[in-house]
Amino acid sequence: EAGVAQSPRYKIIEKRQSVAFWCNPISGHATLYWYQQILGQGPKLLIQFQNNGVVDDSQLPKDRFSAERLKGVDSTLKIQPAKLEDSAVYLCASSGVVSHEQFFGPGTRLTVL
Amino acid sequence: GEDVEQSLFLSVREGDSSVINCTYTDSSSTYLYWYKQEPGAGLQLLTYIFSNMDMKQDQRLTVLLNKKDKHLSLRIADTQTGDSAIYFCAEKGGGADGLTFGKGTHLIIQP
């Protein structure tokens, strides 16, 4: 069974530019999460989708971050405009029927200069 | 809000047991997890325990949960060089699916 796929793996941009990350969850997993992991810290939840609906986006900085999962499968996370403090690894995770198990992708490492 | 605390570093000799500790504050936690992260990689789910259990064993891994003290530990028996990684403790609260993570414990293996 293929795991959670993410792209790109690395991205370097200048502040005030825009960037988008893509995630393909494990096949059949209805729940998808985006986490932000700043260097030296644990991941922090940004947003959770159940199918194509948002369940929790309370920690998403909505002035600059947006996410969608239009068809209930793939998801994109966008930052516009980026700030220096957005430099982090962005992790996507998914869970299925056994909803207490979350499986993570390899992440996208974003560097904002 | 909920908080999860871990020691930042643990150094053990190869072949010894490693014990990584974690404390949490959310009294409504339903599940508690241990994830492993190797350099440049994502998070690998090692094991988890339901909050009404006090112990779970899986091959070299033993998880102990003291719900009264909100203390979770992960014991790795016969620690090997391949166990060198960052280990994250995480909890899931009663009302949400998103996980709250600690800052991670760097496990360092001495030859």
C-alpha cells in the first residue's frame, strides 16, 4: 500500500512570494491533516479535513494560509504572502477507518529568505 | 491549551534499554502515541495506547501509561544504532482528531 505522498520535497522562496504544497493521502483515507513543524519543535496542526469538508482550522493563520480538498482526495496548502517565520516542514497526514492512527508523508521543507 | 512535555536528549549505550518519558496536561486524552523521526524523513508511527490501558508491549517496545499522573513512557529494549532518531510523544484529546505533539527527544546511541 502506497503511503502519503507530498510534493515538492523542498522549496526556497523569498518573503512576500506565494507557495503551494500538494498532498495525496493513502487511498481510501477520508481524513486529511496538514501540520507545520518548525525546526526544533513538534508538529502543530494547521487544518483537518473530513472528505472535502473542514473539521478544524482553528490554528490556521487565515490571513495568509489557505487549504482545499475539493474532491475529497488530494489537498493543497497555500501561503500568500510568505513570511520569514513560515520557514518550516509542512507535513501531511491521513487516517482511515481506524481513525486514531495517523500516517504521515515525508513533508515539504520550506525556506523563506 | 493542551501541552506535552519531553526531555530533549537521551544518551544510552548500544544494547542497553532506553526509556523516553513524556508528560501531558489534557485529562480528556483518548489516545497517546509515540512517533519516530529520522533525519530528513516524515514521522513513523511506532505505537499507541488507548487511555484506559496502562501497558502495551510490541516486540522491543513497551509503553507505560500512568493516567493519574498524566505520564507516558516508551521503553526500547536492546537499543541498536538504527534506533537513533527523534522520538515524539503525542496525544489526541477527547473532542478533536488533531494530535498535540511534544518537542521530541533525541535518542543518541553510544557504541
